[in-house]
Amino acid sequence: MSYIKKTDPEIYEYIEREKIRQAEGIELIPSENYTSPAVMEACGSILTNKYSEGYPFKRYYGGQENIDHIESIAIGRAKKLFGADHANVQPYSGSPANAAIYFAVLEFGDTVMGLKLDHGGHITHGLPIAYSGKAYNFVQYEVDINTGRIDMEEVRKLAKKHKPKLIIAGFTAYPRDIEWKKFKEIADEVGAMTMADISHTAGLIASKVLESPVPYFDIIMTTTHKTLRGPRGAIILCKEKFAKAIDKAVFPGFQGGPHEHTIAGKAIAFHEAMQPEFKKYSEQVKKNAYHLAEKLKEKGFNLVSDGTDTHLILIDLTNKNVPGRKAQEALDTVGITLNKNTIPGEPRSPMDPSGIRLGTPAITTRRMREPGMEQIADWIDRVISNIDNTDLHRKIKEEVKELCLNFPVPGIKI
Ligand code: DSN
């Protein structure tokens, strides 16, 4: 950071502070992780200087003799990691990737099915005020309020009624396994295409800790920075018959020049994810989430769907009489970061919902194990049970810091 320190001390100061926040606090936001120093080197490399509109060996600018190889390696590794026919590694992030997929296979106004946002879906899966919801006719399915799980018979009924052209599965706040094969069967019954958004679980799927949609689904996308632990970005995978349409939709349909420094970071992350160590990591992410969920339940927390099959836990705080925002803010003060979240059938507002969402990808990267999960459940319980006790919060902050210093964050030395 010596150059930043000299050139821009103001920004340097905030990066330093953020470094300390990351090292001394517990990161439970389920969509966050600590990427490796190798990935960060690529993202901060001279590759950021280069324009490379087009695809490997078919570009609109000169000087591509290195970039073409980097992007080809990234494509080859993405295909191998997920067993896909085709990969596009250029999407800047999840939302542009999803918009490009719609642009590739739909006409504006076409009917699409996606999970409703407050039931665990994503803004790009048809939220009425978002681009997806405005450009396409989204029919939103829901989870069963009583079980917190997707009722596949309801999905089938809706599909038969609305005859969507595309069915989306894969979610942002759904703690349970997804029945990919059943989604595909329903799609086949109504002649719909299938799209999986595996942004949250891609690392667990790549490690075969969760089932993959790749054998069944037409198009699969994922961000690369969550359980996959790569740089901030996304990729699209698809069956060969969609390859041309997807590539055309990403560039020039939706994006201009690809970010080759990030693409190099993606290639490195895919290589890391193919190592035996990453499989062990993914297994532990799932074990930690299960253990944390069980400990939270013992302390009287109501979990949506009563548990988790993944890295993610959604708590309904209604019985604790503490709204999600207040819980998030109090936990922030002790150095435990998570996010307030809507619960299925949310009676409150998205800015102050009934729940909180947490997960284990980042703490597992720090090598925390089951005893750490017990400690974290205990802190969450003490903070939420004593929501206004700032003296206790100060004491817990010190305990959190002490534990964190025994579990270094990759790439952070303090
Ligand atoms: N923002 C991501 C998440 O937190 O799940 C989804 O885009």
C-alpha cells in the first residue's frame, strides 16, 4: 500500500481502517468471503490497463497476445470446474450476468418464473421495480410459509398456468437444498428453458458438497466472490446450443470491454477451487453452518425452514422482540457483521425487516471450526437478549477481537 499511502493518504487511511475491521471482526454476511492474496494480486495488476473488447483471438483491439491466453485459461478452468459445455467469464458481476442471460434468450415482455424477493429470491429475479421486473413479465413463486421450503407442486401449478419461457432457480436467502432435477422436469412439462443462479453456493457445488444443476439446466450463472472465494465478478455457463447467444448478449449486447485483471483473478480462483484443500474448506463451511444453526436453535432462535443444508442461515427474530435492523446494528458494535433480511411473508419493511441472514463462508476461510460456532452463537444470543446493554456490548467486542486475532485473515497482517 506504499504508493496509495504516498499518493492519497485519505483513501489509504480508510483502507487501513477497513483492514482492521476485517481482521478484528467476525464476518457472517453469507455472500462475503476473504479472497486469496494471489487473486488480489491479479486484481491489482497491470492487466487493468488493457482494453480487449471481443473474445480470445477475435478482438477489436491490438496487443492481445497475453490477454487472449489469460481469458482462454479462465474459460477452460471454469468449464472443467463445473463440467460445463461453455463458459463466458466476462460478466462484471451477478446483475449484469443475469440481464445478459435474459437478453440472450428472451424477448422483452416474455414470461419468466423466479422466486419472490422476500421469500429468498434476488432483485434480478423479477422484483417489479427492478430492470428484470420491468422488462419481462415475471411470475413470482414463493416458499411455503409454514415450512420455509419451496413447494414444488406449487411451482408446477404456476408453471402450467403461466407457461413461462424461462424458469429461474437458485436464490440469495434460501437455506435449503434445491431440487434441480424437479425444476427441470417442470420446465420440460411446459416447454420452458432453465436458468440456475448459483451465486451463493457455487463453491459448494464446485466441491460436490451440494448437487450441481449443470447436468440438468440450460444456463447457469454465478458470481465468483461468495463461496467460490474469487474476485468480485461473475461467469455464465451453458449448454453448447446457447453458447453463441450468451456470448453475443454479454458482448456487445450488454457490456463493453471485459475487466481482464478480474478475469485473471477468476482463473486463479478456479485453480484454487480445484485443489483438495478447497473441498475440505467447502465441507467445513457446511458443517459450521449446521453447527451454528443447531446452537442458535438451542438458544431459542427460530430459523426459517428450521435449519440449513448450505452455508446460510435465516433467523426470524419475531419471538425475540428485536427487529432485524436493531439486531444488525447492535451486532455491528461488537464486531459481528451480518445483514438484516426479510423473512417469507415479511410483515415489516425491507429497511427494517423481521430477520437477519448469516453464513459461514468467511469465518471458515479463517479456519474457525465447531467450537468457534458455539462461541459465535453465544455472542449473538447475549447481544440480542441484552439489546440495549452497551456495557455488555463493549465487553463482548473485546472477546470477539481476542478470538479473531487467533484466526488470521488471508492477506491481512496487522
Ligand atoms: N448481494 C448479494 C447477497 O448478499 O446475497 C446478492 O446479490
